[in-house]
Amino acid sequence: MKGKRVLLGITAGIAAYKTAYLVRILKKKGADVKCIMTPASSDFISPLVLSTLSGHPVSIEFWNKKDGTWNNHVELALWADVMLIAPLTANSLSKIAHGACDNLLLATYLSMKSSTIVAPAMDLDMYAHPTTKENLSRIAKHGVTIIPAEEGELASGLHGEGRMAEPETIAAFLEDYFAKRKDPVLGNKHVLITAGPTFEAIDPVRFIGNHSSGKMGYAIANRFLYLGAKVTLISGPTNLDLEHPELKLIRVNSADEMLSEVQKEWSHADIGVFAAAVADYKPVNRSKQKIKKSENELELTLVKNPDILKWAGENKNSHQALIGFALETENVVDNAKGKLVAKNLDMIVVNTPNDENAAFGYDTNKITILDRHNNQEDFELKSKELVAVDIIEHLKKILK
């Protein structure tokens, strides 16, 4: 469970009191837990308790009426490795089964790209009712995994089936789920990813660089990790961070440093995704002292940086797959096709800053994918998390 992201949805049933214990168990097992509640569920357990135990704010409404901030259900869904709804009441079950969307929890469920697991909880007559059985069957057909309710003493005083599974049982179920979830194509693959810019020093305080944020490379790394791959991420200077038990994060500054790390790691990898925006040039000489602003002009002599992607293509074996990235401003597809061949790539992802809200610095991107089989796939503008999904799904077609 270490490093797994669990989005815990809580609906308005008396079993909600157990979620405090569930959050503690999941956290002790190393999971990162965020809680999302229906408005009525706060009558059964305090959001403050769940926020304190999880270490994250609890999301309840679509927007915070005090400061106007928006709880983005899409971002919550993308963050989660799994959504767990526990307890799931008969009311919320009915809404999920029929696509209702009248609260933040339901909107997030409808936005999930990964799996949803539910733990029903209700009185025995409700649980045994044909409508409930039909709704459970319906959501199972939609791909929702159900942790069956248990038999025991109920809040009504009756004894029978309908109790939410105990927190220990739910946690064990999740552990088993994650153990079995690895992607059949990419699970256990070793992926080498480069991300972010490189900074080429002029003096101790100045550098040549670019506006790359690293968001695309980090999103790709996160998606590979979700699918069960082992990832080595070589990152230039960014404000981003990523933690996972199957991640090796190596931070570098310059192109020479990035090349050195790639040369150490490439032979151990099955797949290479070179998303870094490596600076094309570096100063021939780096001043050891800060250059004083004494003249109206400053002349710098620049020399080409090493072509890291080309080196990887020249040193690729028959069992490795190599993906490159290209940012083009003209003849976008033709230039990308040339790089695909010249650098011995299996696939290239190309974009252009000519497209609005794409490329450096944005949370969105618009890409075209070309591969060695002469296939071309064009995509609409999407979040970089969803772009990562498109890139990896195309790669899987090649690997198959």
C-alpha cells in the first residue's frame, strides 16, 4: 500500500464512524488518503477528524463558500489510484447505479479513470430488497468492485446482513487489489523517463534555460507507476515532486549531468521516454565568479549540448522501446517524422506552441503521435494527465 493514493468517499450512514479507523489503518500501511464526503455524512462523522487523520483537507461541496475556491472533481479523480466509497448507503448506491450527479462525491465518481470499490452498509431489509440487489448488480456491470456487507448486529437493533465490512477487512481487500492490478503489458517493466528543462550555467547566478515546467514528464511517470511499472525519473530543475516506492528520482541541472545519468541507467530499462526539454546550447566557458554588469554588451560563445535522445537511439537494443518528444513551430509533422527516423525512435510525440494553452508551462497539451509503423494519431487539447494516458496507450499498441 505504500505510496498508493486512496480517495475515500463517505456517504451518510451510521457506519461512517468506522472511517476514522479505516483512514488510520490505510495511513499506517503507507497509503496517501484523501476524503470526500456527501454533505449529509458530516452528521455522522466530523470532517475535522478525517482531515486530521488523513493530513488533507476534506472535500464536501463543489466550492468553498467562504473563500470561493473550487473543489475540482476531475483533479480529485485523476489524483486517485482507486476510489473507495465506504460506507455506501442505499441512497447513494441508487444514484451511482443510475448516473445521478447532485453532489461532489458523485461527480468525482463519474470522472474516475481508475477503479472504484464500494463497501455497502444498510439495514438488513434494505440490503435484501430486490431494488438494492438490482442496483448492486448494475454497478458491478459498470466495473465497480463490491466488498460484500457482513452479517452482524445492526444500528436498528436487528441482526443480519448489511453491516459495512470492518476497516481491517477493507484494508486487506485494497492490499489484494493493488497486488493484482498491474497492467499485463507494462506491469514490472522498467521505464526511464527524462523531464523538465536543463540549466546551463553562465556564472554562479545566471544560466541559459527554457520555460519547461516538467509537468508532462512527471504526469507520464505517475501513469506508468499507476500501471505497475518501475520508473527511473531523471529530472531537470522543476518545482515538482513525486513519491512512490517504485520510483527512483534523480535530479540534475545541466545537459551534461542528464546525459551522464542516462548513460548509467539506459541499459537497465525496457522503455525510454525522453520528455525533457534539453537546452540546445551551453556557454563554452563558465565564469567561476559572478560577471559584473560593467559593460553595455556581453558576448557569450555557445557550443551545442550533447543530443541525449540520439545517444539513446544509437545505444538501443532490440528489446528496448524509445519515445522522443519534439516541439515544432513549422512543418510540425514532417520535422517530427525526420526525427523519428534520424534518432532511431519507436514513437515520437510532437506538439507546437502555436496551439493555444499547449506546450511549456500549461497544465494542458495538444499532441500528435507518430510511430515507426507509419501510424499517426492526432489528439484534442487535454490535461497533461490525460495526455499521458494517450501516450502510454499508443505505446502499448506498439509493444503488443
